[in-house]
Amino acid sequence: MIKEVIIVEGKGDLLAVKRAVDADCIVTSGFGLNKKIIEDIKNAYEKRGIIIFTDPDFSGEKIREKLTKLFPKAKHAFLPRESAEKDGDIGIENASKEAIIEALSKVKTEYFEDRCEFTYEDLYKNKLTGFENSSLLRDLLGRELGIGYCNAKTFLKRLNRYGITREEFEKALKKIEVKVNGT
């Protein structure tokens, strides 16, 4: 059983997570974060810790941002967008058991000290920004590192906030290079 309580957006997400892992969950009802839901999340946060596991879409990221402000020491799990997509609908409820387990196996926690291990120069040097396939490379690298897909600015923040080491970064870059180039 997962110790932390997993925070998801909807009932379909809850059912998908329960099919994949043994865990307690709290449903936010999307943006419907009323006082009772916030109080339930606060109790879980203080007693067991929480994992924020929202849909890989705009709404999911906005809910993640709001919850992160309220619960700064929360852990985060990210599901790749195509693992959550079915018939044009994006949500954790569409993901396979294996995809959910993999996302939860790469849980990250934000660091609170100012950390600038990575800069835009690192992104540019590794073609993660400013190039035709930068978006694809960030997506692949975000999956490998367990920090999800996002634009270059947010990707840089996540690299630094989630404590990704230079060694992890370079190892993941080599893995995605094999996927992209086949070498």
C-alpha cells in the first residue's frame, strides 16, 4: 500500500488508480475544491503526506499549481499525455495500469532552497529549447525523469525544483538519444 494519499481530479481517475495500486485517494472534483475537500487534503497532508496526480492537461496543471501553493511539501506524479488520452479525452482514467504504476514509481518532491543547477543554456545546448524538435525532446526527457511534459520555462523550473542531478539528467539524455536516433 502506498503510504501517501493520492490526490486526483475525478471519480474515473480514482477508479483507475485503485485498479493499478493499493492506495487511498481524494477526489478534487476538478476545480471544485471546496472547503471540505481542502480540509480532507490538509488532514492527509499533515498525517500521511500527499501525492498530487492530476491530468496532463491545462486544467490539471492549474489544479496542481493551486494545491502546491496550499501544500508545498506535497509529492508529485506525472503521467505522459498520450498515456492519458483516449478518443480526444485526456485524463488519468484513460491510462493503463502499467502507465499509472510507472508514473507513481517516479514521484518527485520539490526542493525549497534556491537551486540553479540547470539554466537555459543547458536546455539550448541539449536542444530542449529553440529547435524544431525541442518539444518532443522535452516530452521524452520529462517522461524519463518523471517530471512530465511542459514548456521550456516550466521544464527548467522542474529540473531545479525537483532536485534532478546533473548525473540523472545526462543519463536520461543518453536514453532518449537512443530512442530518437536509434543509436
